[in-house]
Amino acid sequence: QTFDKLCHIEFSSDRKRESIFVKEGNYYKLYIKGADSIIEELLDESTPPAVLEKSRYFVNLFSSQGYRTLFIAMRLLTEEEYEDFIYDLNKAQSEIINKKKNMEEVYASIEKNLTLLGATIVEDKLQENVPEVIKELREADIKIWMLTGDKLSTAYNIGLSCNLINS
């Protein structure tokens, strides 16, 4: 299949999601990935409960094993919806006052009524010798902080695997 990439909305820690707009033939599509709690709030009411529950199950299962987890969703758009979005986005980007707030409002206007496609996991590999270095720093009584936007269970398991915390 061939897709034309139309527009991309970057991931940010505030938004906790990333979106891409593509055109496939005559269809305009918005694909979005992000934190399950954020994407779940943006889902269409007609999302089958069984699909949502199964996706939640896998996100919880794999995050408890230290994997990074995301929900993936999409929305079909009309050409008019996409063109209106681009018009509003260009207008918001040209604003001097409240530019960021206006852009967020434009993003929110299109990133809704999503269809859940499922969940995905990624295994983050630690750099070489990270657990050993952290262990030595802790033994030297040097305080170390970990700042993360991950689910608590993911952060906990990463903390264990890199010797930042112990059982």
C-alpha cells in the first residue's frame, strides 16, 4: 500500500501522544499513538468494550514486565475535515499571543472520536554497564533520581533492571 504523509503532530510530554495524517487513495486518515490513559479519553463511544478491555489487559501485563506500552488508534477524515484542520492549524501557528494554547486547541479538535486499533509494546535496552554504574553510585551513597512518564509498573521494573532500586 502507498500512503502520502500529509502532516505530523510531534509527541510531547504534555500531550503524551503523537499523530500523523496520511492520504491513502481517496481516504484521509489520522493515526495516533500515545499513553493508554490519554488515548482512551479520545476514543469514540462506539469502541467495543471487548477490544478496550483486551488492550488494557495487554498494556497492564507488559508494563508490569518493564516494557513501554502505547495505545494505537485512528480516525477516518473527510477531505473537508482535513482541509479545515490545516487551515485552523496554519492560523494558530501564525498567532503571536497564545500560539501554543491555540495550537493545542486545534490538535484537540481533530484528535477525537478515535477507533482503537490495539496496543503495542517496546523493549528499551539499557546502555552497556548502566546497572553496574548505578549500583556503584548507590554504594558510594550518591543520590540518583529517575524521572519518567511511564506507567508506575513500567518505571518500577526499569528501576529494578538498572539497579536504581532493589526489592
